[in-house]
Amino acid sequence: MPLPPSTPSLDTFRHWAKIQFATYSKCVGYIDTEDQQGKRGIGTCFHVGDGIYVTARHVIEGRRIVSVDFHDLSVAMELIQDVSRMELDRPGNVQILEGPAYHPDPTVDVACFRLDYVPADYIPFGGHFDDYLGQYDLLLHRTLVLGYPPIPFTVEPVLVASLGEINALVTLRDRNYVHFLVSTMARGGFSGGPVLVAYNELNEKSGTALLGLVTDSLVRDHGPTETGFMTVLSIEPIYECLERNHMLPALQKMSGDLDV
């Protein structure tokens, strides 16, 4: 029996995801870092407007940022062709103009900074603030995770997209704020990456918002990252981090409520 026209199919969800990837891929970059022993690491950041980017605190705190870059070659071309950058030795390099800055609560895994690359698009926040979010309001809503998990044998970081769904809203013993569990497999370089939620796949633009950012993998006894639950920190502490550090983009202040 065919589905009613109003019922989103799997193909509809894939179509939504492809539209979101095409729209927001230029908004998602990778952060190359190293610790005090020179060991390199990678994480993800994403644009929320006005050249402001958000990532997970643990991706950069206590580490030297080697570079922030994007897999999309068109980003480099935009930078190189910008006449205001011609005086730089390497005009194609992205520069950090401000930050990084952190959430005032050191247990909250959020950081932000400003880059000199400002994409035309930004990832909009949802309106699912903690006090107004029911335990099951977003359960089984579809998601798209974007990030830069390390891929063995590749010559450069590659932006990876993974579909999933929200499995649960959980309270963690050692942390404040709402966290979601999503079905995408947890991988290290996804940390700091955006998770988009499809609360209406039939509306390709207004049906999409930021669910939150990837923080870590919940595992027992120091097990492998891939065996744990991918944890997504909700938007309220992201909003607070930006506001407290005077980096909240004007367009995000007017974000509409998420219709759940």
C-alpha cells in the first residue's frame, strides 16, 4: 500500500540531507592541533554567523592550534581571490581574528572563536532550550552529523556526513545541561561538529536547525570510542558561551522556536 503524500519517505530524508550538506558544507571546518608533546589531533568547528565558529572545548583547550581549514576547495579559492587579503604571505590561509573563548563553566564542552572567513550561510540554532524541552519531544527525529573523523590512509582531512536519529535525551552525572544520544557511530574527529535535526524534511530550509554539537563518546572502562554512544550537547550552553563572550551573531538572536 503506498504511503500518503504527506508522509516523509526514506528518499525524502535523503533528499533533505543532501540539500543540507550542499548548503552547509562550507560552514564546517577542521581544527588541526597539537599537544605539549607534539602529538597531533583533529576536531571540527562550524559557522554560526558573522565569522563566528563554535567547537568543543576539549578540541582546543590546552592545545596549540596549528591551523583551521576546510575540505571544500572553493573556500580556498574565495580566500585567494579576496583583494583585501592580497597583502598576506599566504592569502589562502584562514586566520583566527578573535579567541578562542570558552563557556564560563569549565565543565561545559563549548568554545568559540572568530575567523576571517565568513561563509554566505550559517547554521541556525533551534529553539529547544532546556526548560522547554520535554523528555521525548525530539525522540526519533532524523539527524545529519558533519565532521572530520580521521580516515586511515587518506592524504588530507575529508568532510564526512552521517545520517542518524535521536535515540534519547539523558542527564549525565558530572555535567549540566541537556545532552542527546544520536545513533551515528562516535568517532574522534567528529568532536565539535554540528548535528542538524530534521523536524520537517518536507521543508528543506525552515525545517532544519542545529540540534547541538558533538562532545564525546560514552563508553565503559576506557573502551574504544566507536563502541560508545555519540553525545550531543544541546544549544543552550552554546548560546550562553557566545553571549558571555560577546560573540553572539545578531541573526541568531532572532532564531525562531523549534516546532516539536
